[in-house]
Amino acid sequence: MKQITSIQNPFIKSIVQLQEKSKARKKEQQFVIEGVREIEFALKNDYKIEQLLVCSDFLTNLRIKTLLENTPNTTEKIEISKEVYQKIAYRESTEGIIAISQTKDHSLESIQLPKNPLIVVLESLEKPGNIGAILRTADAAKIDALFIADPKTDLYNPNIVRSSVGALFTNQVAVASSQEIINYLKTNNIAIYSAILQEAVPYFSVDFSQGSAIVMGTEATGLSNIWRTSSQNNIIIPMEGQIDSMNVSVAAAVLIFEAKRQRMS
């Protein structure tokens, strides 16, 4: 196994850039994955792992040995020093293994949908932690796809990778402009339900059993006008307290599981 012990190594410097710079991720079409569970999910869902970096000083998970043994022969395995590992690791808690993976195609054309799909659309969400949390809910509910409209952060931001705990790799995800997504939904006869406070009906009063797209915006500004005018129904979660908004990831979970409930009845 190849060994790297210097933080000045050009390859190590390139990994730091992948962690810190969206431009580097876009240019190289690569990103960093930390943790055995996350790497296992990536491999299971056909991500191409190009390098696995292992630090024996931090190895605590017996599954790592199995992971190393079952990784494709095309994956380069590299032993790194504790100093190097601490330089490139993003997470505070660690397991001693880091992967460099190729990104995937996230165009709308890459999405494969069943009949009457359930889709979640996130418009211009800025907080990676919220996106990661919604990806986890999307996986738990096994929705058919998640679309990110007019993104404010790139999909492989380390905070999205970390907060999704592997759900980034288990969901079908597409990234496009709002207008492109609206055109796609209308072409495929998928009803648009926009979560908007004004002129809205309670979320449980609409029919999610048909092909449906649940559209969420930011807590601060909500959805843009293009979604308001394209929506079949604006939907609202009735609130009985004094505040007038919920965390977007919590609201998404409420709406997603109502749609799933309707589809099971």
C-alpha cells in the first residue's frame, strides 16, 4: 500500500482544496467522503471511489477491514500518517478512513421515475445542514427523487455530505433552475404543491396519491413567485402557537410523510 506522511504532498493539498472549495470540486469532478458507513453507501449506489486513504492510528471500526477488502481493484489504497489525516479530515469524530470519489450526473435527464412519483423540490436553500436533514427524510420515506432548484450551495459541500449521513448517495437527486424543473414537472404531468403561507390550503386536504412534487423554499423568504404561479395548490401546515414558521427540514418531514400516508391508504 502506498504511503504518504507529509502534509506538503501535492495530492494531500488537492484534497484540502476539495474540502474547502466548491470550484475545486466542480473542476475536478471529485469530492471527499469520510466515515465507513458513508463510503459503504456510496459504493452500494455506484459512486466511483478513486482513492481510499487509511490512517491506522485512528482505525476503530472492524468494518473498515472488510471495506478495504471489498473495494474495487481500480480504487487506489493509501496509508497516511496521523498528521496528514488530521490535515484533511473535516469531521471532529473520525474513524480513520477517507475516500475520494467522482461526482455523478445530476441532470434532470438522469432521473428515472415510476408511475405517479413523489418528488421533493428545494428552492435556493442556503444551509447545507437543512439539505442534509431533508435527504435523510427523503431516504427514510423512500421518495422517488429530490430536485434542487437554483442552488445556493453545491451538492457535494462537506456539510451536506456529513449531515446527510450517507443519504446523499441513496437518493436520486437532480439540480437545475426553477424554470427547468417546472417544465419537467409539467411535461411529466406531476402536480406541483408549493409550501406557501399566502392563499394556501391545509396540507392534508390535497391529493398526494397522484404524481406530486412538494416544493419548499427558505425560511427567510419562502418560495419565489415562479413557484407561486405554477402551483396546482399552495399548501400550509396550520400552526396554533405564536410563531409563524418552522424549520424547513421539519416542515418537509411533515409534508413528505403525509404524502406517504395517503399513498398507503
